[in-house]
Amino acid sequence: MTLVNTSSSAVSHRFLKEPAKSSVTRGSTPEVRATVEKVIADIRERGDAAVREYSLKFDNHDPDSFLLSPDQLQEIIGRVPEQTITDIKFVQEQVRTMAQKQLESLADFEIETLPGVFLGQKNVPVQAAGAYIPGGKYPLLASAHMTIITAKVAGVERVAACTPLIQGEVPDATVAAMFLAGADEIYLLGGIQAVAALAIGTESIKPVNMLAGPGNAFVAEAKRQLFGEVGIDLFAGPTEVLIVADEDADPFIVAVDLLSQAEHGPDSPAVLITTSEELGEKVIQHIEAILVDMPTRDYAEPAWRDWGAIHVVESLDDAYVLADEYAYEHVQILTRDPREALESMHNYGALFLGEGTCVSYGDKVIGTNHVLPTRGAARYTGGLWVGKYLRTVTYQEVTNTESSAFLGELCGRASRVERFEGHARSGDARAAKYRGEALAWSDHTFEG
């Protein structure tokens, strides 16, 4: 994906700070695809034995059982500081409240369109969902809130959750978050082998209907290859942040917020679009000063160097148009009237309005879901929400014979236009039966 196609942009702008790199791979590399394909095929064939082999190979983890027992869970949770547990519970309540409100917005209904013709809609949860909570450099316990609680509020009966060891150690707080969120099964298992085991099923892990949660390039590619066999939330890529700022914005706040997302990884782009060149210059100065002793500089510095950008535009209208071209997952509005963006912008995963709000709130504590579309996917999809775990299904019932006869005649005509004779005859048969008429194409006689 090109960062943004500046040559064909709909607005006039110029770079104050240009990224050192201009594009990233839209999908996985051939090496990642091949590795994932091999592991998935092996797990299909050998089940638990293959899962255990890859866990040992990739994570040096070979326990008696990947499933944590109730005693193990209580021991792990007991190691978590009381304040951390209190904070987890508070944040999870925010996520649960938002998910519950989303659920309430999805109404079942039934209508009568003709006498005795009833059409209805029901929102039915998937029966089993898999939640992947990544490890890697950071223990992303917030992902447990987002994937597990949202599924449970939707009514998913069984949520099986996986997370890997982090540098050989059990991520106690992450496991506590998974348990408190309501996971029915918690596995200390990561990577391709975790995603594949959940999707395919093994001797010890029952398969799920849907997979959700972020992960590294291998996890993302595994979800891509398994999509269709199971549902997925979305295809995740590197974290993205874009800030729209005018001359009233605080350049220090802008700099801090850009780096807050750049620290996710060396390929995480951070972009500023501003109407003020002076603000942009100050932001660059603050970023250079902050990076000197930033603990996560090893990720944030190359991310800013390679993918960071600052655009100067003539107006906020131009800024919103350019921001829509990026279609980033996180878009932060630091302007005099931030709510203007609600009307002016279209392509984003989540909007963060005003100085009092930051992307980090959405990532960690505020209650909206942080599993969001990346790499331009915000042009056609939103992020993870209650509706992702629901299947909107329909039902039909015709109890009035006159209505069925009318629809039967209509079905016959409509189907023959499309040359579907079998469909037409289903309609003919009902029209003939309910009106006591003969069928033109059969000797069958309906008894009155």
C-alpha cells in the first residue's frame, strides 16, 4: 500500500517531513505465506502433535496441556497486583457498556407485507469464537477486553482464547484479563499454531466458527489463509495514526501522540496534516527531543524516520480530503472545532476528537474497540464490534392461501423470464392448489 498517492491527490499539499519509504507490502511476503501454508497443512494432518512441535520450535513452550486449568488460572491471577485487577475490571466495564449499547442498536423484527405473509429478521450469534491476544514485545491485555467481552455481549456461547508466553514467561496480567473478560477456555499458545488449531480443531481443541484479534505478520497471514473455513474480524496490518491539526493545536501534544502510536513497531506510520507550517516545524523539533530518551525508541524512531510524514495544506477542508485518501485506522482531530470532522470525513477506523481525547485512550481504557481496519481497509469496513459476532438471518412464512396463490403466479412469471423452470413450477403448484386450478405442465390433480 502506498502511504498516499501524492501525485494523484485531490488537494494541493506539500511535505514538511517526507517518509524515507513510500510503500509497504499490501499482503504478506512470499516467505511468510509459504511458512504459514506449511504449518497449517501440517496441523491439518497431524493435529496436536504438530501444534506441540511448532510451539516448542517457535516459543520453546511444551507444557503437559496448553489449556490452563482452574487451579493454574487462580495461581496466575493471584500473582497480579490488586491495583492492576481493579484497573482491568474498570476498563472491561467501559468496553462492556459500549458493546451492550451496540447490541441494543440491532433490532429483531417481523413485518406482514401482504395478508398472511410474514417476513422477519433475527440477529443470531456465532456459537464459538476464537480470540487471539498477541504477546511479542508487549503484553497486549487490552486485546482480551476487545475480543472476548465483545463476543460474550453478542451472546457467543463458547469463546476460546489463546495468548503466547512473552520471553518465556506467563503474561499474568493478560491471562487475568482473559479470565475476567469471560473466556471459556484459555490456552497458553501463540502464533500460527494457535490460530490454526482454533480454526481447524485438533484432538484437544474444538474448532471455532470465527477468529478475532490482532497479531504479527504470521498470525495475520494465517487468518487470511483460513478465512472462508472460518470467519474473521478483519485483516490487520501495522498500527496507523493520522492527526489533523490547525494553528490552535499544541505542538508538544501532537508530537507525543504521533510517537505514542509509532512505538507499536518500526513499520507503524504516523502522519500529521496541518494548516500551519509553524506548528509542523515545532512538532518535528519536539519529536527529535522526545526520541532521545524514549524507552521505546527502538521502534518509534525507525517508524517515524521511515513512515512518518507531515503535510501542509491550505485549509481544513483540504486536510479532511487528504486524510480520507489515507483511510487510516486512527484519526485524531486537534482543531478549533473537532466535531466538524464527523461531517467532513468518511474513511477512518475510529475518530478521536479534541485535545482531551487521544488514540491511547481508545487502545487501552475508554471502551470503544481497538481492533480496527488498516492499510486502507477503512474505505470499506469498520472495526471489530458486537455485530461481527452476529449473523443477521431472515425467515419467511405465508399463512394466507390467497397471498400464496398470488405470489405463486408472480414467481412463475418471474422465474421463466430467467429460464428457471423448476423455480416457476414451485410457484405454479401453489397457485393451482390454492385456487383449485389445473397445472399446464402436469397431470397431477390437487384434491380440494
